[in-house]
Amino acid sequence: MYLEIKQLGVQYGKAGDHVHPAVAAVDLGLAAGEIGVLIGPSGCGKTTLLRAIAGLERVSSGSITIASRVVSDLRAHVPPEERRIGMVFQDYALFPHLDVAKNIGFGLRHLDAAQRKARVVEVLELVGLVGQQHRYPHELSGGQQQRVALARALAPQPTLLLLDEPFSNLDVELRERLSHEVRSILKAEGTTALFVTHDQLEAFAMGDVIGVMHQGQLHQWADAYTLYHRPATRFVADFIGHSVFATAKIENHIENGTLHKHVVTALGELHDISPNVLARLPIGECDVLLRADDIVHDDASSVQAQITRKAFRGSEFLYTLQLKTGEIVLAHVPSHHDHQLGEWIGIRPVVDHVVTFPKLI
Ligand code: ADP
Ligand code: MG
């Protein structure tokens, strides 16, 4: 692993203050050239973790290793300027009195003028800003300014690039385009990067590996598919995608002399569960994760639910539905099915990947 974090803890305030650590027991690794994304609610410790990697915070336990060199542990603390880490923040932090070329060249003072100029042109090409060398930050759009910030961070060829919610000041459409663009730029440069966001779509668009954080802990560090289909904890299941937990009864029945396991919810029985998943489900009550994608609108279904909220999402609606039992489920429904609030519609569960958790007591 190129970046390796082991049992990392970061605590603000003095040791023994009994404050809740901002980062606790985090383990993660990134191979060279890989892009990792940290996602989680505000205050969960994402920025603190990046600052510790950059050397801007000391660690209270564990270690950070970059390219086989321990840069932080209880004994060692390599100063930030010796780590050669590039950073891009939410506020573009460009120098307002310097033009684009000088902003980008800022970290290249160790090069001679010709080399510096060549590298500036190279990264301008990379971020698609050729011809803008002599413009000043205030003459650029937010998206262009953020591209300059990225170019400036990439220019000195950092060992690792850290990006802390770099697009959160931009509008949604631009944010989505930039996240794809930045991913290809980083891949073209072969840069190893750790990107922080609170936006799931951005995380899925950017990351080779995605980590979900909550209250200082990293709940899961995995690819998007695994996070979505095999969430490690209830928090991850709840945080990723649109879903609810519904009560499920898992029962054994003897049918024609053989034992069959059934998973029954307020939506009826869940079918099509693969035999090995079924085999692992414990008999009794549990909570089953029902994603909006698992609920299909079907006029022929005997299960009826009332629309209590609807949100237009382009090709589909996200409907919030209430069953007769009072249970709430979510459903993605193609947007040509435009039903009114209060209307009752037929629904049917189609759950391929069954995810269950013990009931909360
Ligand atoms: P995120 O970036 O995920 O929003 P942060 O890393 O900024 O989270 O914060 C994690 C926790 O550490 C929060 O409880 C926050 O209040 C606390 N915290 C952050 N910075 C400081 C600081 N400089 N001093 C004390 N506590 C801090
Ligand atoms: Mg933050």
C-alpha cells in the first residue's frame, strides 16, 4: 500500500481531557494511483483525518505511512512541508493578486524559469485552461478557479493529493461534471488521492475505494458496489442510498416434507433470495434493508401503499409510501408514473441482495 493508516486516533485538546476523539482507530490503505473517498456527515472527522495525513495535526495513536516511510506515529512527526502533499480545499484559496500562471507556478520555485513555464503549461493543459494564464482569479468562474487550485496542487507532482470538499461551493451540475473530470485528470497523472465529500454521487463518481465515517470511526472501506450491497453496519446501510429498515420475520415451514425458510415483511414475502443468503438468515425477527430500488410499482399487486411524499429526480420519482400497517418504504418509480400525493398505488418488493441487521432493542 502506498498510503497506509493503522489504528489512527486524533484527539483535540490535551491527552486525559476525556474528550471524544475526532478520529478513532481508523485503518485504511490506498495503492499507488488509487483514488479514495471519505464520506460521512458533518463533524464525523473527515477534515481531521486529512489534516493528520498532511501533518497539520498530531496523532494520538496509530500511524500514517506514505511510500514506506512512517510520517506520523506517537514518536515521529514529519513536518508538513517535508511530506510533499498537495491539498485542495473548499474555498479555492488562490492568491488574488497573482494571475493563473503565477498561482500555479507558486510551488515550483525550485525550478528554473523555463522548466517552471513548461510545467505550468503542462498542468494548464491537463485541467483544460490553456490560454487563461494571464487572467486573475476574480475573472474566472467558480469551476475555473477550482481547476486552477487543482492545477496548482498537482504542479509540483505531490506524493499524495488531499482534496477536502473542493466542489461544495459549486452548483450541482458543475459539481457532477467536475468530479468526473477531476477523476480523469488524477488518473492521467497517476496521482494517489484522498478526496472528502458529503455527497454520495460525487463519492461514487470519484472513488476507487470509498470510506464511510461516523463519529470519528471508519465503518467501512470498500468499493461502491460492496458498500451498497454489503453494508458492514447499520449506519452504512442507512447512509448510502435511499432506504428504510422494515421488520422481517424469518420462519421455517415444512412443505411437502421439506423445510423451507421464508422471509416475511409488511410488503409480503420476499422471494428470489439466493439459497446461501437464505441459509445464513437467523430464524426470528430482524430488520431488513429495503432500498428504493427494491420496491417496484405494480398496479396488479395486492400490496397497496399511500404516497406521502414525492421528489422528482429526472428519469424517476422518489416516492415515500406508507403501508396500511403504518410502515414507511421508499420507491424509485419511472417518472411517467406521475401519481398524486395521497394516492394509493400497488407495490411489490424485488430484493436481490437481502441485507439484515438484528433488531434494535
Ligand atoms: P468533518 O470534516 O467530517 O465535518 P471535522 O474533522 O472537522 O469533521 O471534525 C471532527 C470533530 O472534531 C468534530 O466534533 C469537531 O467539532 C472537532 N474539531 C474539529 N476541529 C477542531 C479543533 N480545531 N479543535 C477542537 N475540536 C475540533
Ligand atoms: Mg470537513
